[in-house]
Amino acid sequence: MNSSNMQVARLDLATRSIDLTKALLEAITSSGSLLKGAWEIGQWLGREKLNQYELLDCLKQAKGLAFANKKGQQFFDQIIHGLDTIPIGPLFLQQSGSLGRLMAGDPNLSWVVSTVACLFQHHRDDRTVTDTLTAFIMESHRSRGLEQNYSALDAFTYSPDQTRMRAVVRKIVSSVWYNVVNVGCDTIPLPQELLSVCPKGHYLEPGDFGIVINNIHAHCPSKAILRTSHLLRDILLWLLLHYNGTLVVNVGGQIVYRADLGNPYRELEVHVASACSESSDCGAIGKESYEILRHISGKFEEFLSGSSFSGFTDLPPRPGIRQKLYDVPRMYPSESAMWNKGLQILVKCSAQSIMEWLLGVPLSAQTDFSSPGFSAKPGQQAAADQITVSLALKRVPAMINLQWSSSPASQVVFVKQPQHLDDDNLPRDIRDKTEQRLFILLRYFPVLADLTKKVSADCLCLGCSKSYGPDSSPARIRVGCLKRTAMEESFLLLAHGLADGFGVSDASSVSDISPIIDGILTLLLELVQEQKVCWDTWFAVASCIYLGCPFEKPVSREHPAFGGTAFAAIQYGNLATQAPWLDLTREHTVQGCFGLIGSRGRLGVVTRSDDQHAQFRSVEENFAIIETENTEYTTSFCLRYKKVASPMDHRLRIDEDESSVESDVILCQMDDKFYRILLRIKTNTHWRIVDPSDTFSAIIRILPSTTCEHKNQPPELSPVTAKIYTIDEVLGRWPDVILSHDSTTKASGDTAQNSPTFLLTQVLDTHLKNNIALALSVCPIAVPNYPELACPTCMFSYARAAERQPLREGEGGNSANRYIINLKTQLTEQDSMMRRSLVEGSNASTEGGPQQDKEN
């Protein structure tokens, strides 16, 4: 399906220029129909719980204060066109209706988006970006008409209006980060000629930033000079995006950079006193002086000067844009021992050792739990033909090949049965759940115990100064302790490696790593204590790295959203992750099944409104988890309309299935965070909700097929009891049993528990039909078969001998029954015809204007 067919009721910012303040004002004061853009704004206001009049007032004050130059316009083009339009299985993508993206289409307000993105290039702290943008807006209004007697000190005068505006700007900044910056729509990076002037970087405080850029932008119409002690990265980047003229950067008397950004009669010279060396402390720490001179009557006269007492020079702030994998945030002070290179290598090697061990953990089909995943045997050697974590992941994490050190951190990584693993060996006053779990993992992983022992020598906390406390209990691992910091950083690296294995290429910049630590602790404890690898946990951890979202587990039975079977997708702002197995039209294998698909846009489904029009039902929350729904039971139908079994032998001939299959989806919101996706499969006589996660579980549990050399002369076989199903009958009947808590309950046609009935499909020709049959046979014993490769005698004999562990309790029917899925040797992919017609109908309905407003 090409991208031209995917314009499903989305906000086409590339073909319209909107005036947000006018649209919002008319939407507030008019009782008529909903205006273009007002619906999206109203949705955002509702999500953010923001008053529309305060937003309107803020937008009015920000309107037209600055405009992007040609480099800035390239950034807006990236926002407008930077949307993945290829559908992933039943889910589609739509441009977000958030204000952060809508502002990119308003020529008078788009500078806000580029300014926020520019600031996030250098600052991850939302408060800093908010204060800076607020300061610029207030400074622009304060300095108008005051050129003759204006003082920079006036900018720091308290103003109630500034407090009120800051609350609105904070929401705008958050929206831009969620829906623009975190999606990967970055502004241009500083040229290398400028980055090399100082390896650390220098920045201004929010108030001074507003003063400098406002005076250069609004009060220097011709030539001007900006003198600074050091090169100010945030100022230079903003000028590259918004200054309309010639920009010249002079460092120590030498021109190092020149850019023509528009007006040839306007020029700004940036004079930097000198470049900074790597070994120096860049002069007076925290003090950044600046001076602006304007060209008047043939000479330059001082217009403004000041100093910014910033703390950024000593410890540069962390960028808020997307980061490389394994570039973990280090939020500790510059004096911390964690900056020691030897200690960092020790932490990295500990994480690397755990990852190498983790990749070798043997896996098998899940037992004793029904959620998608594997049973694991940590501490055992994998057999030659056994799958391991390394094979289950989409790719091998690059982490294990990084040259962090020439020797391992510890010879012993994991012990299967640790000693003294009980509450009596934990500190008696411990109440921190994270600390409790860290103590448990220390028992299982000697490599972590070695790490904490070596790190404690550099820690000055009371717990590390003594091996035991005054009550003879083990030393604590409190927040702030160097042991805990080292362990958490190793877990953070491990989480990056896991995301790498899922196919993630970069990471979200997060300011709080506690959700990631919570996720990786949950993952490791499930593995070593419960001996299981749960899809939900591993997918959520990888999504935390990619999206920057919180870590969530499936809800408890008492929760209103309880009932979902597996995590299928996670939405965070305008970025989303999806499970590959959600698409039943494609082939899926157990090798590489633990992966994710990252996409830009807001997830949703296409729903039919009538024969001509279609609507898009999207996820409305900034953070949402989409779970799959259980397969519908057909017990009553099977009881009422029993399918009669027939005797069959080696002369059996199986026809090719010619039934047509379609699908559509329903998206339900369960609460403010959880959604449910219902995949409905349609044949000629049956419509049924089928759980795609059951296909995923079946792929993990699938038995191998058999082959023989008998071809058209199979050995004789005594008649067996069997039923043959078209895919239409499979959808309506499988599993052809009566669901009961009594495991001895039998389906119709079963005469005894040791007298099996074979339930066969006709020869299926598409991956969709195969995946449907797999999903509906995940509990009984199912065997794939290729009639072209195996004769009926060998097929029945092989299926009769097949064994596997049960997945769920409460499945009735004869335990000796066998399900045989007959397949062509070459299956084809099948697109949903209904999905295609919906998209084409939506394209037709959105041409012409008025209908687009209605559907949007």
C-alpha cells in the first residue's frame, strides 16, 4: 500500500497556513460550527486542563515576535512531512492534533516551536526552557517603546503577568517536546567550526538569553556587534535559525564562521574573546559577560551590556533531543566519584557481563502462565537446538562488542540458588521497595556484589563506612549512596542493550531514570525468581528507552481496565512503539520475535461511518497503552451446531481452502491510560474477535512439521476419526471444545479420552489464514503440515505422537485430540480489503474542504 493512500483524515499542515489565535478566538466566541483547527486545539486544552482564554492571551503576546529564516523553514518542513504513513497491521498513524505541532503551521507563531527545539538542543530541563521562552516574550513587550531609557535590570522586575504566562508556556513547551523534539524533529546542529571553539559549551541564564536575542532581533536593524567572553551556543543556534541577515563569528581576531541568512543589508558580528582549551576551566566559572553595539552614523556605539551568572559552564546541561544508545544520562554533581574513568569502566563492564549472560539464557515454550513469553532456565546451559534470549531478540545488542575494557568485571555473573535469600538477611528498617529488590539481585549476581564492594571504598556514606550497621544488619543501599548509583547506571546500560536487541536505534532523552530502573528490576526478578520471560515487561522496558515513557505493568484484577491479554502498542506524545506480531497478514517466526516497530504519529484505527466516508479513531492521550482483547468463545455455537466426525485413512485428499477472509479493528478506551484493540476477523458466515497475541504464543509453542518420501503411495492406515474445516469453519468453531473448569469435559464427537479426534484445516494459502488458525489452536496441541511434503499416513502418525505442555487451565475436550494446520509450502501476504476500501473512501471524502473539517 503506497503512502498516497494513507492520507486518512490527517492534519495536512503542508497545504494550509493557519492563524491559531484567530481560530481560537472565533471558536470561543462563535456558537456556529466547529472551525478548522479549533477541534484540535480544544482536544489539547482538555488534555492539558488549560483555560482557553489564558492560552489565547499567551498566543496574542507571542504572535509575530520573531520569524524563522530559511534554515528555520527547513526545520518546519521536517515537522510537517516527518510522519510515518505506512500502516502497521490493523493500526494507522495520524499527525498529532497537539498545539506543539499545530503552531508549526502558523507563520506568526512557528518561531515558538523552533525556539523551544533550539533550547532543547542544549537543555533537558523543561523549567529552563520554559523560563527562557517566557523571558523572551516578556522582554519583547517590556522593551517596546523604551529604547531611550531602557535598562537590562528592568527585565528582572517581578511581574504577575509573567507568572501567569509561564504556566501557559510550560504547557506549550511540554507539547513541543512530546510531539516534535522527542519524535526526532531536531533543529540544525551547530557547525563544527563553532563547536570546536569550546569543548564544554557556554550558555546564558533565561533572563539574559531573552535580553540578548530580543535586542539583536528587534533593536539592531542594520549592523551590530555582539561581544562575549566565550562562545554562547544557545545564542548562536537561535541566530542561525531566526536571524535575517549575515552572521559572522570572530574568535580571537580570526573569522571562523560566516553564514548568509537573508537580508544582505543586515549584519551581525559575534566577537568571542578567545577559544577555550580542553584542559582549562574556561575562565571565571559561571560568569558570562555580553555587550551589544549598534551601528549608528558610521560608527558602533554601545547599546547594552551585562553578565549572566550561569552554573552551566562547570557542568554543561544535558541536551533534550534524542540520544545515542548507551549514552546514559549522568545527573550527579561534577565532584562525584562517578566521574572517575576507572569507576565508569567498572560499571560498564559489569553491565556488559550481565548482558552476555542474559543472551545465553535458554528458553522454552511457556508453562504455568498464559501471558505471551517464554519459560526460562537461568543458570543452565542451552542445548544445541534450544532457543536462547539472543535468538529471541530481533538482533544481537551491540553492547557486547563495545571495547569498554580488556578484562571482565567478574568471573562469576550468576548463581542459580543463592544462599541467605530471605527477609531476615535484609536491613530491618528498609522500606524502599527498590532497595529491597536491589538486595535480592545482589544475592543472584555476584558481579553486582563485586561492583558494590569496589565502589563502596570511594563512598563516604555511613552505610559504606562500615560493613554492617549498629544492629548487625547488612549495609543499606540508599538513594545517593555510590553503590546504588553504580548499580542503577549498570541497569540503565542493560536497559539500553535490551532496547538495542528489540531493534531500537536511538533513545529518548529522559531526566528521570527511575521508571527504567523499575522496569529492569522487574524484568530481572521475573527471570531469576519466576523463571519466565514476559513479553509485556520486556516490551515496556524497550519502549521506556525509545519513547521516554513511564514503565507500566499489566493492571491488577481490581483495576477498571483489567482484562487485556498483552501489550500491543504504546503511545507517547507523537511517537509510538508497536508489536510486530500485531500484523496477522505477515509471517512471524520465533527467532527475532522480541522486537518492536517505532513510528512517528498518533496511533488509531479507521472506522466506517457509511459507504462513502470513513473516520479515524485515534489514541487521544499523551501516554497510552494499547492491549489486545481475548478471543471470543464459540462454545454455545459448537454445542448447538455440532460438526460430525468422519473416518479417514491414507487415501485422504485435502482440498485447498478458497474462503475469503477480511478484518477490521475496534479501539476502545478503558480508562485515562489503557486502551483495548479488538481485532475482528470476518468470513462469509462468521465474525469473531481473535486475539493476535495468541498467534504470538502459538508461534513460540509451535511444533515442527514432518516430511516423508511416500508421495502418492502412502502406507496403509487404519481409519481414524477426523474433521476437516474450511477457514470459515475454523473461525466459527476452533477450538472445537466446550470451555469448562472441569478438564474432563469432552467436545461433541469424542468417545473417550484415549480415542483422539483429528481436526484438520483445508490447505491454507495465506499468512492471515495460517495466523488465524494458530491463534485459535494455541491451547490444544497443534501441528503444522505441508501436504506436498508429507503423506496422510505420516501426517496422522506424527500428529498422534506430538506432545507439549498445556498453556491454560479450564480448556475442555479430549486431551488426545490433535489439531493439524495444512499449509501450502509458499504462503502469500494478504492485505485486508476492507481496510483498503476504508482508506480509499477516506481519501475521496477529504477532497473538497467542508467534509475534511467534519471528519477531522
